Amino acid sequence: MIARFVEPDYQLVWPRALFVAESAGLLNKREMSDWNDRCELLLEDAFVRGYAGGPAVEFREVTEPGFGFGSSDPRNGQIFTRKQLFLRELMVNADGLHEDPPLREPYWRERARGLHGPARLSFTAVARQYVDLVRELEVAGYFERRFGKDCVDDQYDPDPAYLIENAFGGEVTWPIDPEMLAADRENLFQMIEVLHDFVARPKRRSLHQYGECGWHHSEFDLTSGRTVYRWRVNSLLRRGDIRYHLANEGADVGRLVDVTDDGRSDLVRSLLAREANEQDDQVRHAISLFRGRGAGRHEKRSAVATLALVIEERRHGILREVLARTDRGALFDIANNFHIRHQDAKQKRDYDDFYLDWIFWLYLSTVELMNRVIDDQRAGPTQEGCVAGS
């Protein structure tokens, strides 16, 4: 690990995988005349701000050999310029970069409360820091694709508040009032989802010096911009111990869903990543129903019923290869006799909602097991002892 990578000013505010992907993409376009400017923007964007040093500052200080009279190529016969090598070093050693703030010893009040790390943020603090994050993203150009630039020559028209109100469903101000968000959790959650759909990451910028206007941004990318937004918002929600996060995949991407443990998150991720067919679409629909913010008993029961249908369609072909007959029967006894698929008087209804949670994850893991069997069948039998090409 490179020593300076553990310094606070080298902390990523992007997912590490996104930084590596964007760096690789930029290094593959080294012939661009504005490559240095694009790279500087990338480094300013991907790493924490507010320090006198850091990758962007050090990048600007890198000098190239060969500049001066009679020299025009900073590569001087090399594949990479020194600035390109600087980015390449960051990319290759990205595993040594922190995605979260470095661990620190608890401060006085935290120790007095017996805490072993930073105290959780209050809801009011989360709302205030969310507004600060939105302001930071605005300055970085993330809303210019939707709002335009508030330029001395061409001010916002229409006002961003007007554009937000149409989606928010109520009166708002721009900049956003943190007191309005802190007064009602629904306001904060609604705003988080609305602004997700407005962001896009700029890859280019030009400086407008008249009237100290500042940077104008262009060449926007929706996918990476929304990935960054979700990453940063989810990090903030975790610090506030809020049990929702923005979904990163599925039909409900960019919408707040219930937080689950890593194992169940991996299960959901693997199912959402499958190539789409009718049954996979049903599974995606069930996941969206179940994990949606505010999902109640009706939505969860519908999600379980959808998964039961998927399992039943595979009952005689796939399911009997992985479960004994009695176990298969038990799966459908749950669906048929506990007010999930049927509505008659014989259904058992007096069970707690957490029972539906257990059924959902049981069925979802069964679907994943059946998918593995299907994949194995498609791959065909392995032939041991065969030599490639024989």
C-alpha cells in the first residue's frame, strides 16, 4: 500500500469500482487534447474536498519533461505522460484507497457514552447534511443537465424550484430549505428520490471568468452521476442509522428500499442481474413489491404470492431435482393455507407480519436454487478427462 493513500485527503467519495472504471476509460482516450482537464475534473469529483492537498492538487503539480522551445509533445516518446502515469498509479492501487473515513479514536462525549465510534447523526443533522451534499453536487455541475447554469449572462429559467415541485408534489425552494426536510421524514425521503432522477455527472468543463461566474459543465453521464448520488446519499443515511437506502439495481433503482444484511443483499443482487425472461421479470416485480419503502402486509403478501407462482411453474420439472417430495409439499402448504394465494375462510390469518418476511426469503432462496439447477442443465454434463482440442 502507498503510504499517502491512507491520508484523509485521499478518501474516495465514489465507489471504488466506479473510480477504477472511469479512470480506465479516460486512460484509454489519452489522445484527447483536453485529457489533463478531464482528469483534473475526475480527481476533484471522486475524492473528498476541503483539504489543501489530495490527488487533484498533486496532479496539478505534476510537470512534464520536454516543454519549452522546439518541444510540443509531453510524452517525449513515452506511452504515458507523467500526469497519465499519476492517474494510472491511483487506478492500479485503488484497493488501498478508503471508501469511508479512516477509523479514529472516540472523542470525549463518545467515550463518556461508552461508544466505540462516531455517534449516530440525528434526523435533523441528516437533513442538514443532505442539503449540503446537494449544494456540493450543484457546484460540481451535477444538476446542469436538468437546470442549466445559473450564469451571470443567463440565469436559471425556469427556476429549479419549479422543476422540482412538479415531481415533489409540493412547494419547495432552491436552494432547498433544510428545515422543511427536517420537519417531516416524508419530505426528506421524497426529495432524495426526486433529485436522484435529476443528476448527471459532467465530464468536461470550461471556465467563464466574466463576473466571476465560474465553471460551465458539459458532456453529462446519467449512469455514473446517479451511481455517485446513490453512493453518497446511502453513506449519509447509514451515519444517521436510517433503515432505508437507495436501490442500486432492479425496477426500483433510485428508490428508497429497506436495508437488509449482506447475505440477503447478495441474493437479491444475483437475482436482479439475471437475463430477463417472464419468470425473472416476475421475481423482479416481487422484490420491488416487498422491499419498497412503506411496503405493508398487502404488498408483502402479493410479493410472496408472485414467488409461489414462479416456484409452482417449475414444480414438476426443476423443483423435484432439488427437494424431496415432502419438502416440496411443505412449500406449497405455506402458500395455500396461510392467506397468501387464497381468500377462503379456511385460511390461517392470525400470524405476525414478520412471518411474511420469513416466507419471502425462503421462497426467494428457493428460486435462486432452482436458477442454479437451470443454469447447470443448460451448461450440460461436464466431461472429465477430456483434453482441450481433442
